[in-house]
Amino acid sequence: MNTSSPASSKRFPIALYALTAGAFGIGTTEFVIMGLLMQVAADLHVSIAAAGLLISGYALGVFIGAPLLTAATSRMPRKAVLVALMVIFTLGNLACALAPNYTMLMIARVVTSLAHGTFFGVGAVVATGLVAEDRKASAISIMFTGLTVATLLGVPAGAWLGLHYGWRATFWAVTAIGVIATVVIATLVPKDRSGAATMAFREEIKAVVRPQVLLGLLMTVLGFGGMFTVYTYIQPLLTEVAGFADAAVSPILLVFGVGMIVGNLLGGKFADRRLMPALIGTLLALTVVMGLMTFVLHSQWAMVLFVGLLGAAAFATVSPLQLWVLQKATGAQSLASSLNIGAFNLGNAFGAWLGGVVIMHGPGLEALPWVAALVPLSAFLVALWAIALERRQASSAPFPDPALVGQCEKA
């Protein structure tokens, strides 16, 4: 499915931007609930912590759905898989808009989430197959730009719609986005005649349980677990701690979205140059940003700045983490990529749960940033472990893999 050449690789193919459109739709529905927590809680008569579980439920659905749907669709053409997943996504959001109570909203969110992991997993493989070898991380970052633009535009717009017209209006709007994204992908992504699988599923499982792949998945869980510990509860942090008015939340989320876009694109460029330094550097930056946020919670201008830095630091890790897993899971890239998206969302669920525990049973809302900083710090330590293991394997092998030695030398 690789339609690129060294000459054509100077430009990214239009099919890559079709994947970006799908990522925008899915990213919007994942994150938009974070700007609606208070409205949903009030309308459905549940606590803010219970409303936060709508995020955890979605994330767990991604984590479960990613490997199952990837396995079930492994012999199907990738384009057909992507279109089918967008249809599931669209119908799920329609069900969210019509949900009469909290239970039905939770079920609808979980159904919607089932398409998420496999879309990004298969989409990342398609994206890397459209470009030259030295632009794979950048291709991933461009696809994930849809996710970051969703946070820049979709989430603040959804929060505004929810504030003025009710949270259901937001899900109606996301349903419309899903329809548009489905049409764009069906029109622009090239057909492929082969299925996504390159080996038997049993062999794919063996590939993804390699230590380096598992360590990469653990890094993703911990890195984004920390970010979501803070970001899930960004609305009450801004209004109840920093003292912003409710109407200020949407503009501040725009700042987070700008940070995501900048960080995502920079992370892709850094990873294309030197993957290992990009991996440890971005995880360390995320730890530092959240640690320092603890000291500026009551300063409004500083909080706006750190919300942007949080977005930049968090999404600078996306391409390095995704490319690490893709490189280490030779022969099982679709499954490994989908599992990494599932790991991202497991971190989402873990972060939402951890934040709820800190608020309800721990030191409280103001403690979220420093508690959250400990989580990517552990991911940073796992990254150091993985790199040390990589170098040990390269040096101890009787006939070292030249590619592996080259990767270690670049570090």
C-alpha cells in the first residue's frame, strides 16, 4: 500500500489527511466530555466523579476493543476496516445524543469507543505505509494532528455548545462530524487488496509480547495516565481553584489544543531524527510540566500558560511511543499499534480514576498536578530500562543486528 517514493516523500499524500479527518472526529468524541462534566452531572443527577467515569468507561472500551476488533478484521482490506469503524463511531455518538439516562449514556460511550483503538492502530500502519522510511514518525504525527485539532477546535466548541444549548447538542454535532469523516475516508484513502495481517494471529501474539513491546505499552499507559489525572478534571481545576468563570473554560481549552498541535508535530520530527532521546526527553518534559503546575494553581495567567505546556508536553510523546512499538513488533504492526492506542486509553481510564480518588478520598483537587507528575516519572524510568535492555541485547548478541546497533548508536 506504499504509494510513496523518495521524490514524492517531500509531500505527504492526500490520503494521510483523510486519516487526519477521521482522527479529528474520534478525538472530538473522546475528549469533549471533559468540557461537559458539570453539565452532564447536573442534568443526569450524578456526581462530578461519576460523570468522570464516562471517560474511564470510554477508555476501557478502547482498551478492550482494540485487540478484539484488530484480530477480527485482520484479514479484511484496511480501507474497509477504517470505513466500518467510522460507521460504528457515528452510530455510537447518535446513541449518546439520544441517551435518556446515565446508564444508557455509559453504554453508548462504550459502544462508540470500540472503534477507537483499531481505527488509530490500523490508521497508523496505513499512514506509515504511505511515506518514505525517514518520514514515518512525521506521518504518524500528521494523522494524530486530527486528534490535536479536535482538542483545539472540537472540544472548546463542544464545551460552548454544551454551555449554551445543552450537552446533547454537542453529541449531535459530533455525529455530523462522523458522517463527514466517513465520506472523506471512503473517498480518499486508496484501496488495498491485501489484509492487514502478515502472519498468523498466534505469531502476532508472540511478536507483541516481546519485552521491548510490552515496555513500550507500559510507557504509554504511565505517560498518559499522568496527563489524564490532571486533564480529566481541568474544568473544576480552572473554575474552583484558579477562579476562572465557566465561560473561560472553552478559550483556555483552545490553549491546550494549540499546545497539543505544536508538541505533536515536534515530537514527530524529533523521533524521526533520534527516537530514543525523543522518547526519554518528552517523558521527562511531561513530568516537569505537571510538577511545576502545582505551584501556579492560584495564578490565572500562569495556569493558562501551563495548560498549553501540558498539551505540548503530553502530545510530544505520541509519535515516539507509537514508533517505538511499531519498530519492536516486527510482523505484527497493526495489532501492536492498536494495542498501543488501547494502552493510551488505559492510561486515560487510570488517570480519570486516580484523579477521582485524589479528589474524593485523598488530598483533594489541588493535589492533582503533583500526584499526576509521579506517573510519567515512572514512565521515564521504564524508558531508561527499555533503552538499557536494548543496548545490552545489541552488545551481547553473537551476530548483532546492524539495524539494532544503528538505533543504539543514534541514542
